[in-house]
Amino acid sequence: MHSTTRLGTSTRRDFLKQSSLTAGAGVLASVPLARFAHAAGSDVLRVGLVGCGGRGTGAALNAMAADKQVKVVALADSFEDRAQGCRKTLQQQKPEQTAIKDDHVFVGFEAYKQLIQSDVDVVLLCETPHFRPMHLRAAIDAGKHVFCEKPVAVDAPGIRSILETCKLAEQKGLSIVSGLCWRYHPAVIETMKRIHDGAIGEIVTIQETYLTSLPWARPRQPNQTEMEFQMRNWYNFHWLSGDHNVEQHVHSLDKGSWIMGDKPPVRAWGTGGRQSRGREPEFGNIYDHHAVVYEYENGVRMYSYCRQQRGAWGDVSDHVFGTKGTCVVLPQYKITDRSGQAVWKYDGPQGNMYELEHDALFKSIRSGKPINNGHYMALSTMLAILGRMVTYTGQVITWEQAINSQEDLSPKAYRFDAEPPVLPGPDGLYPLAVPGVTQFK
């Protein structure tokens, strides 16, 4: 269950008021540098990683590549094999920056608490998305700076928890940098500046697509409990991943939200389902396609499409249509006029966004000028959750209804012998949401 108390009624106005929590904005710059003392006065930043899968291992390597004065000193994961596998990879690839003792490899549902209570300055949160709200709150309560992977929650109570925690981080002068990495990509940053400066006129329509093939799925192994099977196969269960429109497509929705000045829409509607993913148990209970329309107060509509199906055409792109022209953010970083003539294309410096986001985090800590990406990482994740709500139910849902939803996807207990919130039917298959039947909560 979410570890913070539920907040009161949230509205679009509440999100609009959060302009102080914008990308890259330094907050509480006047906080004394002593507030950010680390590693007993050393220049070395001691990093702990929560979530030791592929993304977590990659994030730790990115962090070490971004700053040579960073050392990874602690690991936490639900599973011993993942933690030890990550440790081995880090030791092989970055031996000088890996200093993980045996007693700093923590395993189990409570491992994050042990890591946070250890001698780390920075926590990388790269665990299964369901756990991010409670882990972020624990890290901020303990006074740690955080890199927080996307998405930051899988339900509205989780988003409300994230917003509360990010306000607390601001009050404490702690940095939170989001894993919505395109916000740190030089070409995307410059392209967004052009859009916001009016290069294509007034925005009329946005099209966000993330059309790709099926990701991984892990079949059940002998002697696994239901909870362990789902935790090992987390991507394919909506209570753990949020569904793929939340876990993956959030990158596209984040760029669309950035274009719109990080203001929430009024409402959304759409369609979705599962056609080709298959009904085998390892594919869990998520959909394989979502199509959602987000309607904004100024009349702009964002058309959002994501799909994970084998053998189908693939496309990951962002198209922005304005009164004066069109912009393709990804993959071209290009603006054309109404006749289709190119008027601008990015040709500036490049950079590894996966390292640049960590570089920004460490610089903020060393300078005593914290970064807080809380507003946009919560808003973009909530956009994705709203999308799942409308595709699962088949209803039009307003932003106020969505952000105040009481649907909590948490299990009753976090133990490997406990029941997860999604259980298979008598046929061994997991029930799917049915538009027009599944109720909004």
C-alpha cells in the first residue's frame, strides 16, 4: 500500500500552481552548502541503486560515466540473483568506481529501507514502477538526493504521494532528477525552445506515437509463488508496470506535455485492447494497443498512439502542427513551413541523455542548487495513467476525476507468499479489462 496518507482533492489548478517544480529549475538555491555534505567531507558521492535489473544496472553505469567522483556502494533488489548479477557487471565494467561490500547487498521487499539507511548520499530508484512512490518517500524522508526513473507511479494515489514527497524534497533542499531522459537531450531541448518561441505559430494538434514490437515475458518457473511469478514478470501486469502505455509510452506523453507547457488536459477518451499479445499466462493482464485523445482547455488535442505487436509497422515520433508550420521533434528535430519547406533543423552538439541527466543531478548536489523535476514527472505519468483509465473503461474521464481516483493497485501485503491484486481465473489466465464493462473507480 502507498506509504503516505492520501491527499485531499486535487485539481488541474493544483498542477498549474506547481510551476516552481519545473525541469532543470534550481530551487532553494540559498540553502547553505553544508546541507549537502556527503561522504564525510570527501568529494566522492556515494550512490545506492534500488532495482538491479537491466535499467537499474544501466543507470548505475550511466551515473559513473557522468561523474568520475561517483562510487556505487550499495545495491537493493527483491531478488538475490539480480542484485549479484548487477554487482558483477558493475565490478567488471567500472571496477574503480564500484565499492559494494557483501553487507551492502540488500535483498527482499524491505531491501530499499536498508539501503537508504546505509551510508549513501544519492539513491537511484530503478525498481518496478509500482514501488516508486513508497521508495521515493523513504529516500526523501532520510535526506537523500534521488534519481527517479519513469514512470513514477501506476495509479492516482501513487501520483498524489509523489507530489507530496516532491514538495517535501523542495522544502529540504534535496534534488530529484527524473528518468524522463528526453528533457536532457540537447537536440530536443533546442527544438522545444523553438516551438515555445513561436516558430510554428500557435499549436493546433500534437501527435505522439510509440509503435513497437512485443517486449520480454518470462514464463512461470517451478515452485514459484504467484507473487514471485508476477514480480519476475512485472512488465506484463498493470499493477506493477502500469501497462505499456504508462511504462513505455510515458516518454512520448512527456514530450507532448512539455510542448503544452506542462499543463494538464481537461479530459481524455480513447480505445484499446489486446489482439496479438496472446493469452498465455506470461503475458499477464495488459493490453497491446492504446489510442487516446487528450483535450486541452485551449482547444488543442493531443492524439496518442502506442502499440506492442509483432510484425506490425513501427514508429516512434513526435509531430507538432501549428498555424505557421510543423515540427517533428523526434526523430528529425526539424521545422517546416506550411508549404513543407524546411526552415530549421538542429545541427548543434550532441550528448548522451542517459549520462547528462546524472551529470545534472551531481552538479546540483555539489553546487548546493538542487533540481526538482517532480512536477513534470508526476504530470506526465498521470497523463499515461489517465490514458489507461479511458482505454480500460471505454469512458470519457476528466482530469479531476482521474487525479482523484481512489483505485489503489497495491496488494494487501508485500510478501512472496501473499496474494497479488491480480489473480488467474480457473483456466489459469488473467482477466482483462473490458471497455464498457470495467468500471472507473
